[in-house]
Amino acid sequence: MATQARIGHGSKFRVGDGASPEVFTAIAEVTSITPPSISRDVIDATNADSPDGWREHIPGLKDGGEVSIEGNFIPGGTGDQQLIVAQLDTFARSYQIEFPNSVIWDFKAFCTAYEPSAPFDDKMTFSATFKVSGKPKFVTDAETP
């Protein structure tokens, strides 16, 4: 069977406006998106009766992790990066990552960091980190909220 691998070119990171119906704005000049890093806690349930002295574990709560983006920093540019900075003053809101095959990862999050960089010998860049709150959801383009 031939591979179904794709490159991420064409992916979009979008911010919801909180309205109903919600409208999403793609952040311009994004060069890299790291989707949610989903994990689950492990709870040690070992007790005095654990067989043969082996630790026992049970699954704990799930965590949506963090999302990070990187992009070209444009001082005084389109306002997209000011939109990201404004997220530092908000509670969790809706975000989306749209992949080139029209699948969307929809999640609630809040911005925890924004860091621009202006090196003397390379392009100016920014990075931003978002903490996911609740369960991220995959939707197709037809299901987009």
C-alpha cells in the first residue's frame, strides 16, 4: 500500500471570536504548529496486599497538554500577532488547527506565553504556547462548529 504521509504545508492555526456562531481567524505567517500533546496520569494503587510486591497502577485523569506555534514576527504588521498577545488576557476560548486534508482539531485553550525574537543575522520570529482545557476534538470540515 502506498503511503498516505503528507507535509504540514497549508495547515492553519485559527482563533475563535467567542460569538455564536463562532467565527475563526487564521493567524498569518505561522511556520510551525505543534498540536496538543495528550497524556494521561498514572496513579499508584500499590497496597500492602499487592501480589508478590509488585506495584499496581490505575489510569488517572487525561490532559490535553499544550499547543505551540511559531511564525514570522512582523512588528506593527497585520494585527494577527497582537491577537495572540491579547489572548494572554482571556480565559479559555476556542482554537482550531486545520490540516491540509481539511481535518480540524478543535479545542479550548488559553495563551500562556508569547515570545518574539529579533536576531541580527536571521529573520525575526515569534513563538506562542497555549494550554488546552478539556477534551480536544477532531472534526471534518463539514462538521466545523
